[in-house]
Amino acid sequence: MSQTKTIDLFFGPQHPGITGNFSVRVTVDGDTVVKAQVIPGFLHRGFEKLMEMRHWIQGPALICRICVPDPDHSETGYATAVERLAGIEVPERGRYIRSLMLEMSRLSAYLFYFGGYAGSIGLYTVGQWGVGDRDYILDLFEELTGARVYHIFNFPGGPRWDTPPGFEDKVDKLMDFLEKRLKEFDKLYFNNRVFIKRARGTAPMTKAYAQKMEVTGPNARATGWAIDVRKDDPYAAYPDLDFDIITQKEGDNYARVIQRRMEFEQSIDLIRQITRKLRKMPRGNVRVTPNPLHWKIPPGEAYGAVESSKGELGYYVVSDGGIGPYRMQARGPSISHGVQVYEEMVVGQRVADVAALMFSLDVCPPDIDR
Amino acid sequence: MSEQDFVERMAKFPGSEVKLLRKGQIAMKVPADKGHEAAEYLKKMGFTHLVAIEYVDWIKDNEFELVYNLFSYSSKMRVFLKVRISRDNPEYITFMDLWPVAMTHEREAHEMMGIKFKGNPNLTPFILEDWKEIPPMRKDFDSRKFVKEKYDSIPFVEDEP
């Protein structure tokens, strides 16, 4: 072409093909993206600043809002950091309940994820099924914590209370149901020719690139890089649980979706291990928390990371010996794969894949904005 | 290699102050002009993953603290590489040559704390929009006062003449 004319397009913040309140300015040449610039900040609520004015114990009520579809990982990341700083050991049953919640949260986030990616390529039924099945998980969360989306349950020191009687059986029943549903999802989605044709070979990420750009979580594992915070920097009950790190090879959209599908199965297995263990354990002793109103943490700093459904989510907390954090900073997984990595990977893709790539990377804007 | 070996190796770096905080977490303080060199030293030791760049405002000491949170996948260890710079005209050097993703973290620190990073070409507004006050994560920024001045001054519809 002798003369090219490029156009700037705004994807978001009001766009069905965007993962939440986020915006991308893409420069297109015909149907091909030549440049992209992400515009975060629509969900900036200043949590880090607000935390400096609050007590240690008030943290979970704020920071569960850092990642909307996957709030329990935020709570636990913060709780882990504070526990490490204060030297608190959570009782065994508390650790198991925590892991149970985290895996349930991962399942619900992945159900959203399946629907999100499928929606971007026109398979809307998957999203409807996903949101419908997620509701059963939210029902269980409501029974356990009293809340559906933001649970404010994993405090520094352990979960707020023990599971209600018969909860483990209900969880197991739901796992049987989800396992059965996953086979139906396979037929509808993962073996669907539309999905395979659109996703295979689209926007591949190499292992070397993932390592260079600090990509974490399922996106990194989809390239064949076996990293997992649950193994590398264990927290909750994961050191006692039996699981392997699942990886894919190709690192393209297809591998990223299939990676999550395999981890969905793994989470079901982990939850079964946890409920089996919970039934055998004596009830009652789930947390240790000193007097919450006069709770002082020794000066120092600590970092607590969790493997969220999107990657490494960590909290760096600094104490000056007072009743609240001197500084708290969140490290959202999307800060690497949602900003620079996305901007670089989307170049050369077609306009139709701008949204698909964003969904397949699972960019979560609130953890960039905070 | 055990944690103690790591501490000893880090202590060999000139001017460093190393402390084992707890299992798997080490803090290493270095003078500001040695920061980049220390980061290279740690990267060679296997701390290849830059988790984040944390920034803390120690207003009593009139200093900003930059914490480079590094993780080693081979030894499962974490190190907080800390440097302190003056609060007056805060300026530091970029670590983009070691970790390309430092660009985003530095962009955030520039916006939230007002630290300039020499060599970073992309210190443009990131999360905030039309921000004209002092950087908001500084301790002397009073968010309550800001909210009162910014939003209390908007009159109710019925109050307008």
C-alpha cells in the first residue's frame, strides 16, 4: 500500500467487549491493530490511601473490592501479609476453610472467565450458563459467610467462624454437579469448532516473553512455565494438599482458555480433598485474633502473595507499630499482563480479536486502578 | 542454598545492610547510588522476578523509600531491595533495562508519589485524571480536606440562584 490511513478507535469504558471499567485506544490500519494504549483509572477508589486511615482489622472490608470477580484472594493476601508481620499462626481448621473459600472463589471467577471469552467470539450461551452455575457457588458463600459477592470473611488471624453443620456435604454435592456440568461445557464450548478456529494460534505468548515481562498465573502456565504461588510461596492449607502444576505449551488464546478449564477440574479435586479433611477435624478452633480494637502490629514490613485466578496477587504492608497500616500496597496481577503485555501483544491482531485477547488474558482493571 | 547463605552473600555487597525478616523474606538496604548495581547483583543471584516496586513516604525522615520486591523462582526466596531518596526534588534512575515491566511500576510511583525516574520515557498520567494537587500517596496529602474542598463547594441544585 502506498498510502496508509490509520484510525483511532476507543474500546471502552462503555463497550461489551471490555473486561469491566477499562479502556483501550487502538490505532487501526484497515482491520489490523498497529498501536494500542490502555487507559486505566476508571475504578480508582484510593484503597491504599484509605487503608492508612483505618485499623488493621478494618482492612478486609475495603480490599476485597480490589478484584471484583475474585474477592477472597484479596482478603487472604492481605491477611497472609499481616499474619507474617505479626507472627500469627492460623489454626489448621482455619487454614483449610480459607483454602476451601479460595478454591470456590477460583471456580466462580473461572466460570465468569469462560463466559467472557466465549462472549467475545459470539458464543453467548456459555456466559449464561457460567453465570447461572456461579450462582450456586454464591449460594454456598452466602450460607458460610452471610454475603454473596464480598464476603469480608478472611481476617488476619483466620476466618471469622466455622462452617455451618452439613456445609461440607453441600459443597461436595455442588462439586459433583459442576463436574457433570463441565462435560456439558466441553460439548458446548471447549470442543466447539468456532472456539477452536478462532482461538488456536491467536496471539501466542512464548515462555521467554512471559518470563521477561513478569507474567504470572494461568497466563504464564499456558506458555509452559510451571510457576504457581501456591507451590512457590505456600499459604493457607496448600502445603498439605496434593496437586501438581498444570501447564500448556502454545501460550495462545486457546491454550489460555484450556489452561483455565484444566485448573477448574483441579480446583474441584482440591475442594474434595479439603472437605474430606474438614470432616475429620475437630470443629471450633478456626482463628486467633487479639483484641481487634487495640490491636497493634510490631513495626516492620511483610509481603503476602496468593495465586488468584488471574495470577500473583500480593500485599506489601508496612507497620510503624500503630493501630493501622503505615502503608499498604497491592500488587495486582493485571499490572503486568493488563498494561504493557497487552499493549504489545495486541499489535498485529485484527480488531475482532482486541476484545478476545483481553478476555483470554483475563485483565482485571480494578487491580490496576485499586 | 539456605537462607543464611543468601544473607551472607548479600552482605558481601558493599554498603549493604541485610536482615532476615522471616522464613523466605530478606530485607536488603543499600545506598541510593548503589541501587542499580545491587539489583544487577541480585538478578545474577537468581532473583529474576520483579514482583512490584513499592514506595513508602517516611515523612519524619524527609525521605522516600523505594522497595524493589524481587522473587527467585529457583530458590523460592524473596528480597526487598530498599533505597532511600530525599523528599526534596525526588529523582531516581529507571530499572527498565533490567525488568521492562518496571516501566509501569515507575509510572505509577511517579504519579502517586511524584518520584521522577531518569531514563523512563513513559512517565505520563496513569490512573489519575487532571490531577493538579500534590501526589496523593504522600503523607502530607490530606484526602479529607481535599474531598471537602473539592466536593463540598458544589452547591445543591436548589441553592443555585
